[in-house]
Amino acid sequence: MRRPPILADKVHGAPSAFRPENLLREARRQKGLPDRAAPAVCLLDPDGDIVRQLKADGRARRDPAWACYHTELYRFDMAGREYGIIGCAVGAAFAVLVAEQLFASGCQLLLSMTSAGQLATVGAEPPYFVLIDRALRDEGVSYHYLPPSDFSLAGADLLATVDGVFAGLRAPVVRGASWTTDAPFRETAAQIAVMRERGLLAVEMEAAGLYAFAEACGRPVLCFAHVTNQMGQAGDFEKGEADGAVDALAVLDAAAYRLMKDRPSGFRAPRTSTWTARPATRSIRDVEPALWPDLASDENVVGITNVAASPGRLRGSPGSASTAALSPPS
């Protein structure tokens, strides 16, 4: 039997003829935009709930220099640190399209927070968060970046760096595997049962593609799933305060702060290979210190404690960390 087109004629070590830098160059030329660097830390918000809440609170500032044809980039500050965020890039193909352009524009760390359906149980009812350490490749875009395999993997150095940082947060954070699909309305009962038997914790639409891109291109990317539903059962899709934005931002800020402070090996300039010789647009060590103050101290990190990193074990417990967790340090 002939191989399907998505697996045929792939040369994963060959450079791309169509580069994000070239697309952005032409977009800036057409739109008359300056060549302005993206924030060092950027977030993907496929649901758009975080972006909507930041805009409603008057905290999000649209970046007029962002040249992407398909999205809007917003900047906002949290605990004295600047972030970039893009909403509503749903699915692996769209998420990776945006990720390529963010890193080409100077982003040094990309975090994704997507809503997800519950698969294997973890001892808590939704909503809670999953730090995705591997994602089953039941989508398309990852096969354009890496040869076939069952899973795309998060960087081990990134996972080790954030171990324990979520323990003091109000919402539980677990670590484990997800199922990335392109077709949420084709999640059959038989498929769901198989994925639960495999121990997968959540079904989402971006992580496998983002992790394949990250591995192939040497970019630091970490994906989270906000488990909010059981595939449309009665009473589903309740995300919590401010449509989940408060707890989601607390998780993302804790991870970003530790990763920026410790700068694991994933933050080095991308390796040179036959895949790409893409230089870093801006070194992580050149990030403006005024935007990320006090990196020598853990005082601004919410709830950092050492918690075992076994997949599926709850991290975090009910507490009072809420909007106070997002306030600038005194």
C-alpha cells in the first residue's frame, strides 16, 4: 500500500524555501511597519479568554508593529514583567504558523495555554491544568517537522526547570501526556476509551505540532492544557473566575519566571543543522532587565515548592492565590 501524502516525500533535514522572516519582511514593507522585536516571553491563548479578559481590564495594549497577516499581538505587564499574547490561534497548524513568526520576531520563550477535554482521571474534577510532557501525534503539522513517531516531546530541560513551581497555586497542576487531534468532533467513544487506557490525561489541538516545531528548530516551547470539560457533558466548559484567565495567568507567570531566571539549555541560540541555520534574533541574556526585574531572587514567584514530578500526580492545593498572585511585588 502506498504511503499517504502526509508521510511521503518528506526530507526533514532540508531547509524550507519559504521562511517566516521573509513573510514578515514583505508584510512590513506592504504595511509600512517598523521592524520591532516581539516581547521575550510570548503566550498563545487559543480560546482567546485570557486576551479578552486583559482587554476588558484595560491591561492589553495592541502592538501596532506586529506584521503577521492573520493575528494581533498584545502586550501586557504582570508582576512588573512584560508579556506578548496572541489569542484564537486554534489548532496545531495555526499555532505553529504563529510560533514560527514569533520566534523570527525576537520571542525567546513561548508558552501555550489551551482548553482541553478530560481523559484519564487525576483525582480532581475540572477545571485543573496539565503540564504536557508529551503529546500523541494525531494531527498533521508535526509530520512536516519530524519523522513519524507516536509522541512529540517537551524539552526535558524545560520540564526539569519548572518542576515544583506550581505547588502554591490555587488551581491544581498535573504533569502528563495529551492527545493532540485535528478533529474534535470526530472523537469517538472507542477512541476516547483507547486514549484513557494509554494513560493520556487530556485531548487538545496544538501541543504535538508545537513540540515537533520546538524540537526541529531548537526553540523553547512549553504547553499547558486547561482541562475544563468531559467532551460536552451537561455542565461542562466551566473554566472558573474570569473564564479561567486568573488561574491560567498564575500558572503561566510562575513557569515563565522560573524559566527566564534559570535559562536552561533550551534558551541557547538554535543549533545549526541542515534543517536550518536560523540565528537567534536576540539573545535571552539581552532581554531588558527593567521588564524582568529581580531575576536573582525567587521572591516574586508564586508558591515555589518541591513537588514530585510523577505523571498524573496533583500539584497545588486549594488556597487563596487569586488576583493577588498577579499583582506586582511590593
